[in-house]
Amino acid sequence: MPALTPNIENRVRKLPKPSNATQGLQPLFEAVSNAMFAIEDRFGDDVAGGSVRIAVTNLSDPDRISILVADDGVGLDKERYEAFCEIDTDYKRAKGGKGVGRLFWLDAFSEISLESTYASGDSISVRQFDFVLNNAEQVVSRIEDEPAPERAQRGTCIRFSGLRTKEYADAFPKRRDTFLRYFSAHFIADFLMGSGPSILIDLDGEPTTYPQAVSDLTVGRPIDAEFKHEVFGALKITGFTCRAEASTGLEGRHQLHLLANSRTVETRKVDNLLGIETLSRGDETDLVFHGCVSGEYLDLRVNEGRTAFNLPERTLKEISRACMDVVRDRMLPDQVKAYVAKRKKRYESFVERYPTFGFDDDATQLGRVPFHAASAEDFASGLIKYQIRREESRQITLQNLIDSLDLGETPIHFDASVATAAREIQASEQLALAQHVVRRKLALELLEKLITRIRAREGKEDDYHLERTLHSFICPMGVRGDDPAEPKSRAHDLWIVDERLAFTRAFSSDKRLDAVLAQGGSSDRPDLLVWDLAYGLGVTHPAQEDAVDTFEPLRTVMVVEFKKPGRKTYGKAEDQIEQQITRYLAQLKDGEIESFGRSRVRVADDCVFHCYIVADIVGDLEQQLSSWDTTANGQGRLRSLKGRYRGQIEVIQWQDLVNDAWLRNRATLHTAGLSRQRPTSLQAGEAPEVEENVLEDDD
């Protein structure tokens, strides 16, 4: 009868080729695993009595690399030798062996030779052979079942030389630290569990001993937990707390090792599932978690190379989640409790900063985000979909109420529905208002810090830089608000100067007057020129938002100059404030401001100019303003414009500018259910005292 003949060359050619270092080392891992099994076969439960020696030379040269793997295991006796010679043997089926590991050797290495000594009756025998890739004969014997030399010990020695294919040459590690990283990662479960023999690796003369290299990184005794899952059956987890170096070469800090037949098949990062960034045990801190998971479900679902599970990613994630639930509840309950408390505090701080996300109670909101969520971005990304759904549901409810008013009869419980909708609207608006308040709070605090820093660094190298920073913080420099090509010009904090400027776009900041006016103008650069106050002053276009009605002349214009906080010297002629302002006004009066749409708006002959100087009234400036009127609080100075100009110049101290901004926000703070007390006036240079009742930052 004809028989099927194996095509070994084709079989090897079809094996999956490596694309990373782990896969490139797989043939070596197979040899080491076989050595560990051989030791187990000889020593039984006392595997710690055996040893494996690995010697690698010319690691960085794929053509000249030489690897020796030697063990003192049971050896290739008659039964095991026959299994070696049988492709797809089921000899190691009970241990998860698929009978194909040595085919990876043929795929990876150019030359392979084996020498094995084993018990043969009452004596020790030896066999030597080469393992080659061809269809005719793969096992080429040199010594076959002959008596071993006197005092020979049992064991097997395999020598690999040269990487045969480019795929393996490219993927195989070429540095000692990289080699050890991947080797440790692959066998880390064995090393952590202490379930294997000692392994000595000599890489070009530098030795490393396992499992000592890994066990030295563990802290405390391992913790075992067994549980039964309705789908995955009985699973066992052995958990270890380790120093952070144990995760070197692995993605993430905390690891879950999925084992099949006592061998690591896949290691998964579980940082997010654990949630806790670092662990502690005793006096040790900054520790990581490593868990080894085993069970029959995993044993039966590993591929023939034992490099992956025959399971979809979704199922592996479900196994990982189930295991980490047990780890949190049974192995690390105290640390999880501490993390939950810290996470709750971070969430409360997040809602204080971003109140619009506080649309449900804390417990509900925290239950909606992943357990690892502990930062503002994590909370926001987890809650945004619920916020959108809530808003859409509210919109639908309101639209249904509006539509019901068109019906002939008023629906039952209509009044209750309206009352409920009104409460939801009020709650939503209060959250939005609170968000607005928090943003302004941070802006004013930063402004105070900048002012204090500039005063403290008077005369230092970064004076000019900080002065520009202060101006740019309130309003970007060198831009016009109505320039559609300047997106940054639409983001400003001019509400600090005047609440009515919160949404204005008709302004220029540090722009030459000859670039603002249609005709004439000089190179003078007013710090801030506003020709439309949008609400209350100026005339806006009835059909276009933020646009000036060019058919009406401008009857109100604002000019603002910022002087460096703490500045004391104003000795030059151009430093005379009144002359500086009137020089600007002379060019503006009866002129035309040209927009980017080529339209022009005329400045009326009777235009009222509101001119503000923001400065600290100290040094030369105090003398310059000595004849001016004082403001109501006694801190600022006033002078009415005379002759051709209508309006006034007001000098505002920097601290008064900030204090006034806080006072304008007071009603908003209380409306939002918050509070913020500020001093009503401070002398220039005094440090403000801040009392925060609700809006406290969490470190």
C-alpha cells in the first residue's frame, strides 16, 4: 500500500516567520523548555536539583553566532529518541507538547548537533547526531547507542550555529541587555513560581543566573487565589509583588502571565485593569504586580508552537478582566481601598475645575469611567458620552413639550413635565456658569502671579519678556481681532479690563496706527485700541454678529496702555502719559478705521475716548500725576480730555484692575453656588491675601 511521505523542507518553510525579538528567540526558548522537561523527567518534583547551562558567543554576528544549551536531564533514551524522530509526536501531549518545536530549530539555524547521555540498563550510553534540513534524512547519526565514557553524567547538549534566514537574523537580539530582557520576560512565570531548575546564561563571557536574577526582585511571599468562572472554568492565580525592574522589557508595569501546561504563552499589560499605579509591601514602595494564571481552559487552547492561544482577543480580555477582579478583591484589598479614596479626591478636584461634568452624583459618575481613570483627561473621556446623551435627552424632552403645545388639549401632567424641564435647564445652566467661573478664577490667579513675578524681577534679564507675557496673556500681541486669518486673535481675556469686552472682535493689539487707519497714521503702537465695545457702547451691525455697522460713525473708542508693573522711571519725553494719549487721538479723530473686508468706519467728530493706563503709580509716575484727580478709591488718577477731544484718561493700578475683576465676578460666583472673597483694594506691590472657600486645587 502506498504511504504518505512527509515533506520536511516544505513543512519548515510554512512555519510562521519572526517579526520581533520574542519570536526570533522562540527556537532557543523551545530548546530551553525541552531541557527543563528533561530535568523534570529525571528529578520529578525536585527540579531545583537540576540545571541548564546556556552559552552564547558572537551574539552580535548572525552568521557566526554559536549557542550551546546543556542540561543534566534524563537524556534521549530509546523512547525519547524515537519521539524526537517523529514529527508531530504526541509524546509530550500531557505537558502541552505539540511535537513541532524542533522544526523551529531547522528554520532558524544553519547547523544543529546533539549529544545525549542516558541510562541504558545499569550503564550510561551516548548518542550523537546532526539535525539537518532536507527531505531525505534529517537525523544524521555519528554515534548511535554506544557506551558512554567512564564517569559520564546523564544529560543533553545541543549546539546551534549561524542564523539561517534573514528573518531570524533581523529579529534575533544582538545586545546582551536586550537578550536578557526577552529571556527573562518569556520565562518569568517559571522563575517567579520557582518551578524550574537553575539556569546559567553566559553571553560572551558575562554570566547571569536564573531564577535568582528574578527572584531577587520579588518582595514578600506569593499570594494564591483560585476561582471558578462560568465560562472559563477553574482558574488559579499566583500573585507576586516585585520591584519595578521585574517588568523591564515588558509593556507596562503590572503584568498578567497566561500559562498553558506550566509554560508562559502570553504576557499581558494590566495597568489599567489594576488601576493602582504603584504598590507597596512592608517598607518597600514603587512595586509592580505580576500574576501567573493557569487552568485547563488555557491548557486546551494553545497553538502547536505554544506561542499563542487559539482564542479571540475579546476572550483573552475577558479572562484578564475576570482575573484582575479577583486580584483587586482578594490579593490587594487594602491598597485598592486607598487608591479608590485617592481617585475619589482627584475626581472631586476634577469636577471643581470642570463643573459641567458634575451632572450626577460622584458615585454614579465614578462608576461610569474605567477603574484606572484617575486624571482629568481620563474622567472627561469617560464621561463625555454620558454628557452628550444627557443633553440630547433634554433637548428631545423640551422639543416634545413645545410640540405638545400645538395639540388641541393640554396633556395630562403637563405642568409637572414643564417644572421638571425647567429644573433641568437651571441645573445645566448652573453647571455651565460654574465652569465659566472656574476658568476665570485660574486666569486671575495666573495674572496675579505674573504681576508679582515682574515686580520681583525688576532690572533682570527677563524683564521685557515678562512684560510682553503679561500683555499677551490679556490679549495676543501684534494682531487685529477682526482678522479672519488670525485664529489666535479670537482668544483673549479682555474681560479683565472691561466686562463688555468679553466677546469683542473689533480691536487691535500692539499694531501700528498706519496699519489700522485707512489713511495716514504713524508707527505708534497703542497697546490696545478698541473701536466697538459690542454691547452697551459702539454700534454693531444688526445682521452680522461681532461686526461694526459701517453706516454709523464710531462715537466711542477705547485706548488702553499697559505699563510694566513696578516701573519707576518715566524720564523721557515720550513717557509723558497725557502727551502719549493725545498723540494717538490726534490720528484717530476724524479718521477711518479700515477692516479686512475693505470696508471703513469713520470716527465721529464728537467721539468720546475712554483712555486707560494700567500701571503702578510709583516713582516718576507718581510725580507726573500729582496734579490729577484721584479715583473714588483713592488709588487711581483721572484727567478729563480738553480742547478737541472728549472723554477722559484714567490711570488704574494693576492690583485694582485685578480686584475689580474679582468684584465683577462676585455675583456670578454666588449664582454658580460658589464663593470667592477678595480684598477690595491693595496698595501697589502688596501681596494679596486669598481666601478660597470652595475652589481649592488638589495636588
